[in-house]
Amino acid sequence: MDEDATIRDLLLSTRRIAVVGASDRPDRPSHGVFGFLLARGYDAVPVNPTLAGREIHGRAALAGLEQAKPLDMVDVFRRSSLAGAVMDEAVRLGARSVWLQLGVVDAAAAARARAAGVIVVMDRCPVIEWRRLGLPPRISA
């Protein structure tokens, strides 16, 4: 399957997304992406230990991925140096896919995740990909 087909299938078949590094600050990309995912019909949950219990787009932030289970996709807004640990935890907790945002790359962690059967997308933004692929206004239930 080509990369576009993989991304299209992933975005249309995913239902629950944990957004690691979600921010309550409207000027942060993670805030906008989180709102976009909710507007598209995903069951999105913000994961940020600093903001645990506070609301982001009406959803209470969770302290960690363990609290966000079950995991379908984990969308990572962390520095590349920290992304590998998040990816390893996502794999351990049974995530079907891990999405690393623009500028976030960890090839070694991606190889480990893929070896475990997890779909990995790196250095991309789901908002940009959604629009580029011309996907529908909302996912179907």
C-alpha cells in the first residue's frame, strides 16, 4: 500500500486518539490539532501531566497514556528526543498506530514500533494530511 493510501486508511479507520502534549494555549499547534480532531468526530483525549484535570476543548486532560486507554492512535507533540519513550509506551499499551507531528522524528523507535505491528507516521500533521487528501468533513461512525 502506498503512503497516501496508508494515511487515508489510518485517518478514516481510527476512532480514539490520545494527543500527547496537548496544550490549553490557543496559540499552540497541539491545541488547534486537538480541536480539529474533535470536530472531525474522533474520540480524542488530551494527555499532558502538567494540565491533568484541566479542560482542553471541553475534554479533561489526562496525566498519562495509561489513563487514556484504550488506545487506537497516539498523536505525539513532543521533541524528537522524547518521542521514542512515548512511542514505546504506546506500543506497550496496545496502540494500533503512532503519529509523530511535524518535525518529530525517531527512526529507531519507529522501527521498534513497526516490528511490533504498529503503524507509524512521522514528521506529518493530520490536519495537513486530511486537507491534502481531500477527506470528508467528519469520519463515519
